[in-house]
Amino acid sequence: MAKDSEQRSYSVEEMMEKLQKGKRKAADSRNKEIVTRADGSQVTRVRKRKRRTEQSKRKTKPVRQRKYGLYGIVALILLVVVGGITIVTMVARFNSRGFREDIAASVGSTAGAVVGINGLSINPIKTRVRSVEMTWPLSGMPRSLLLADLETRLDISSFFRSRLQSPELYARTGAMRLGPATGRPSAPPAIGVDQLLSFGSYRCNQFDLEYGADSRDAAFRIRDSELVAMELPKAGGMQFRLSGGFLRFGNWSELKVKNGLGEWRDGGFHLVSLRTQSEQEGKAVFKGVQPIVGESTAEFDVELIEFPLEQLLGEKNLGRMLRGRIDSSSGALSVNAGEQMDPQLELTFAGKESSIEGFRFLGGLASILRKEHYSRPEGGTISGLLRRNRNQLTIENLRYEIRSHIVLTGTIIIKEGEMSGALRLGVPELLMMKTLNQTRYPSFSLPAQGYCWTDLQLSGSLDQPNDDFLRRLQASPIAPETPTKLEGQPKGQ
């Protein structure tokens, strides 16, 4: 067989094209069928293709759908325009002078006060008030309230109900003044359904509260505390929660406020609990016994836990001379409702690791005993009954003791900076006895309970305290012998 003289090469594209043509010819041959008619002629019949179920017989034109979509867009635009006009109209009304006056009248009628509202700005995003000022007549306990930089986010329903409503109203600063009520106490009016304001709670970031007569300094004050107030559900009053800040009674030292809970109901303020602490982490807890109401005296239970004695006595008062950590579980604090508004504190206390200093007799005792540590005894136990008011501080049944070293008992009185009182000083008999029957200084008694005793009368002032210890020594002859040292006493003591 002769070979083809013309060798022909094919590219890949040409080969693929020939294959595709072959497939199309095979498919056409399968779909075509030759049919012979009755007259003997032949025709080619093409088979019908099966229609897939997903394909529609005729593609419908979405004329009606487009028409409905256009109607919806027009309706939406109209709704937005009408809603915008409505909101703008309502916001304009809420920011009008008349509406502001209506709010002031409504709040004043509910609280029984004269109310002034400044800088009110209401919108759906945030509502602000520059300040709210309220003043009450002098016959009631509330005197004045000033809130500044208020803001809240109103519920959207507020703009349709004409009633400003939100979960919380916030104020950056606030100051309230309370005073003794001269009229008959009455419960605060309940919040009515027709009121123009409705808030779940009221919060002030920096709140100051004072309670006292109008012409005098406050009997007690709280400053820089965070306040949250809300309506009592059943009692028809208000509940107050405090955290942080500082508490001061009269001219006493300030205490740090940890937290507190109080209630305003039945025309008075009821203190449930107020927990405070000193700068040295000592704790003081106050609980109400008699509420602050009318012309009666308010009373509180006081509990002290490792509280610094110097802060209780006043660091510019007797606290410069007596120091230590004390406990007390039976204290009472009262605030009268008279013109003086004088807080009165009475409690029994006991403590340890305490020290005394600054008394003149301590220097004299250290000199005659030739022991320097007697000038400032440290590490002793202390106890007594403390009474304190605005002008006077008294410690009765005082007992300071360092075993086998010193005992001090008696009464100390500080009144308007002047000191008085009577003390009894005990020194170990080993240091004071000259013989078995004679003391080295006649101003000291013979031993009793292991100590030789002498009486002292305090005088002078807090700045220059004085006593008659040296005068008593000078009135009696002084033995030339040096005192006997205690057995086991280290040198220099």
C-alpha cells in the first residue's frame, strides 16, 4: 500500500474543534428521523426536546411588580416626611418656654417647692438641662436643692405622649440643704400619673448634703459622694444610696464614706446604714435609731472597729496626746433639732498598742526616774467612756496601762481648747520605794497593787498643757539616792 505523500499535522485547537463537530453531528443524527409518506416521498423529522421543569413556557414581564414597588417607595417617603415633620413639631414644642414652665409647675406642685429650670434642650438623641434649682419654705425639712449639668436619653414614646420618660436622669453635681422642721411633718406627695416627668432613678456623680440650722454651721455634712435615688415601691417615699465621698459631724474630723442606705418617708429621713472608714482603714458604722424628723432629736447607733483614737478625739484636739486603735460596740450619736444643732457622741471604748505624749508630768516623771521612755510611753492598753459635743470633749474612767511600767487613771476634760481634769499616776514600787516603809518622794503613796500612786490636776491649754506634778514634788523633800532599777530592766530604760 502506498504511503500518503502529503503528511499533515494538526494542532490541539483543531483536534478539539473536530471532536466537537463530531459530537454535534452524532447528536443531530440521533434527533433526526427519516419518514416515508404515503405517496412514497421521504422527509426528515426532528424530535422535540423535553422541557426542563425549572423553565417556564413563557417569560412574564414584571410590569405589575415594578408598579407595586414604586407605590411602596412613594409611601415610605411620605411616611418619613410626615414623621420628620411631626418629630420636629413636637421637639419644638418641648423646647418652648411654655413647656418648660409647665414642667417647673408640675415638679413644684409635686415637691411643694419653687422650681427654676435653666437651659432645657430636648431631642431624640439626648436631652440636657443646664441647671435645676428648688427652694422650700422654712417650715419643712428640705431647704434647697441645686442640680447642674443634667442629661438623659428619653424613650421614643415620650414624643408621642407629651411625658418625658427614661430609665435614669443623670446630674454631674448636686447640693442639698436640710434643716429642722418647725411644722407638722408630712409624707412627701406621691408621684401622680399626670406628672410630666417619669424617671426610673436619679443619679448624681458628685453630691453634697448638709443638715443644720440656717444661721449656723451644719450639724453634719456629706460631700463628693455618688448618689442614686429611686422611688420606694410601697412606702410612697424615696430611697437613697451613697457611695464614696466624705462625712463630717460638726467640727470633727472627716470620715471616708464607703456606702450608705437611707429612706425618705413619713416626713423624715431614716438612716438604714452608713459605713465609713478613717484614713488608717479604721471602720465606723452608723445605724438609725430615731429618724431625722420634725423637732425631735435624731439618734444613731455607732460601732467602731480598729478605729484611730486620735481621729475620734480630733487630731487638733486631744488626739495629739492620746493615740491608738480602739473598738466600740455600744456607741450612741444624737443630733438635736434646736438652734444649736449640736451632735453629741457617747461611747465606751477599749484598745491596745496605744501611746500617750505631750503631758507635762511625763517629762517630770522621766527626769526623776532617769528613764527617757517615760516621756512617751508606747504599747499600752487604753479604755474609757468618751463624751463629745461641739465645744467639749470628756474622757471618764480613763485607764492607760503598760504592765509593770505605768498606770494612768482618771478624767480628762477639754472645753474650748482649755484642759482640766484629775488623774492618778501609778509607778512600779521597785522604782519608787526607798525602804520597805518609805517612798523616795512623799508625794507618792505606799504601794498598792504593785504601784506607788500620786494625784494630778490638769490645767493649761492644748497648746501648752500643764499640771501640778512638779509642784507636788517640790513641796516635799527629794531623796538624794538614785532609784533602784527593776530586775531584768535593759540599760537606758
